[in-house]
Amino acid sequence: MLQTPPVIPNYETPVLEPFLDPEATDPFRQRFNTSYYQFFDLLLKSVLSVSSAPVIGTSKAGAITLDGSNGIVTTEPLATAAGGAYTLVLLNGQIESSSNLLVTVSNGSNTGGAALLTDVALFDGAAHIRIENIGASAFNGSLQVNFLIR
């Protein structure tokens, strides 16, 4: 079966496309496959809209407490430099260390840099969400973090 654009990516679509040269100083060579990420973000937003109403809040000093199975966090305005990282601590009583936590990150008011979700560490009652700025300029506004706990 031939597929023509737009083709919805499947779960095997890589998010990063590595350049497999062992001598390379930048193994990804600024190649970031955004089609899968955008699809996942859209999918999560559609799941959030049909499930129970999401809890919404704004973080302060990199932390927020939200109790609900899904939600939308707007970060405080960020100025994370290119190559830097921002960590959001999400406190939620429904999170367990064995939970499945789906997380997406997109721009809120930010127009600088490029946000990449790099790590989510789960603990009982909390999640540490690490977002790196892989862009050439600093963040200059807020990011939006969507989450779904299962």
C-alpha cells in the first residue's frame, strides 16, 4: 500500500536522527524529527480534551502542585540560555514511582530557543521534568507542559 502525505508517523519513528560518525562532536547535527513530536503533542491534547477536565496552573521557581490525572502547566517566564536546561518539579498525589506519565512540551509565550523534553523522573507524589534548550538563542517566555497520568 502506497502512502502519500500527510502520513501519520508510527511509534517507531525516531525523534532524533543520529549522525553515526564516532568522531562527530554533535552527533545529531541539529537534526530533530519534529513530525513525531508534533503528532504526540496533538494526540495528548486530544486525549486531555475528552478525559476529565484538566487541572491548570502556573509554576513558580520551577515547581507546581497540581492534583489531577491530567493537566496543563504554564511555566514562569524563562530565560534559559541556549544549551541550558530547565527542570520543572510537578507535585501531584496521583503520581507513583510506577506510574505512566505522558508529558509534552510546547511554547507558551516563548519565541526563542527550542524546547526538548529530555528526562522525566518519577517519585511517589512527584515528577521531575527536564527540558533542554537545543536552540541557538535563549528562551524568552513561558513554556506549556501537558501531562497525563496513567
